[in-house]
Amino acid sequence: MPVATIPIPVTENASGVLCVSGTRVTLNTVIAAFDAGASAEEIALRYPSLKLADVYSTISYYLQNQPQLQEHLRQHQQGMTKIRKQNEARFNPAGIRERLMQRRTTS
């Protein structure tokens, strides 16, 4: 009986974000749920675009490649933090709620 090769269950999108192949669900989303104690079944129920087999495959891939994937996720988080800080410097969020509520009452 021939043994089938299982493809890597994660692909990198144009923005450099790792997603479960064939979906827009990020690896970080699946791993965060798994690390919080969610079972593969619970994760598949939360994200209907994921097949249960894909969730198991993604978790297995993560566990087998944890150091490399943790580094990738860490670098991505640093990039996101940098972008957030740049946006906050350009568009000061202080008092945004009050400004929006004021606009709402004057309209």
C-alpha cells in the first residue's frame, strides 16, 4: 500500500501572514485557540471554513516545527506593533470616542 505524502497545511499570503491552506484563517488564530485549551473540534466549530482534518494537520505541523513558527509569528507581531505605532502617531486615538459622539449628535 503506497503511503501518501501530506502537504504542508499552511501557506503564506501576500502580506506575509501564515494561514491554513485554502482559507483566510491565520495560523496564529488556530494556535492561540489551541494554546488556550480549545480542542481541534472546538476550533473547527469556531471557524466553519476549516475542516477538522485541516485543524489537526495544522496543530501537528505547528508542534513539529514550533521553534521556526514561533520565530515567524514573533517577527510578524513585531511588524504589526511597528505599524500600529506608526498609525497611532499619524492619527492620535486620544479622545476619538468623544469626537465621534460629538459628530453623531451634531448630525
